[in-house]
Amino acid sequence: DGPAMIRALHHRGPDAQGSFAIEAGGQQVFLGHARLSIIDLSAAGTQPMFSADRQIAIVFNGEIYNFQQLRQRFLSDVQFHSSTDTEVLLALYERLGLAFLEHLNGDFAIAIADMVRGKLLLIRDRIGVKPLYVWQRGDDLVFGSEIKALLAGGVEPVLALDQLQKFFVFKYT
């Protein structure tokens, strides 16, 4: 239940909410976001954000410290509608593909639904500062920035004893 997942994260992003749902490749895809406005306080910063042709959608949690430099270096010819790092990420992905990751300096968890390539990309910063919880069973995939969002999405918690030591050592499995 996508809307319930967003409601579970309201405390993390009380300024705005957005969602996107589509059927792609026989699968239901839902992206939702609860926004805490920091860089661009206008509605133009609401997520999910979309490419001009609406074939790529992005939701993003975190901060890209060098987004203004990346905008100048790679995207000086692009007309932006906001002053957010999210919109820069989307344009960088459109222009560079996954190679855009090589240029990022920041803490982030990113989800990109790319209908052109038929992919859902889940990306987390190299050190894992921003949380990204993922649950998968068969073709079902649920993800969020907090476990309570996954629970609100219908995931039934089960303790995986074989993964417990890895969790205590690495803080993830």
C-alpha cells in the first residue's frame, strides 16, 4: 500500500508528499516521497520528479554537496524548473546514464524508474549514510528509507537468524 508507506514517513518529510504509479512490464511500480524542503522551498522541488517525456521518474533522499558544480560542468545547456539537487540528479542520469554516480559527492538513497530501459534502479551512497531498506520475494520488491515504511507496505517481518551476525557487524545485510 504505497499511500500508507508515505504516511508512515510523514515525520521525515512533513512539507510535501508526492507519488507516481504505473504498470510497466506487467509489474505495478509505485514511487512515493515525503519531502522535507531544504534547498528549494517551492513546489517545484516536490518528488517524484520526471524527465520531460515522463519516461524517467526519480525519488531521492539525501544531499548532493557538489550538485551546483555538476550542473555547471555537465548541464549548462539544460533549463531547470527548480534549484534542487534532485532535478540535477535526474538530468545527469538522462545525460550520463549510471556513469553519473562517479561524479557524486554526498549522502544519498535514490530510486529511478526508467521506463525506456525497463529498469528500477535503487542506489545508495558508497558508505551507506542514507538508509535504504529493501525486501524482495519473487517479483515483489518493496523499499523505503525506514523499516516502518516497509511494514506499512505489507511486509511481514521475519527474523533471519543466519543474517543476524552480519547485521551487528556491518549494520546491514
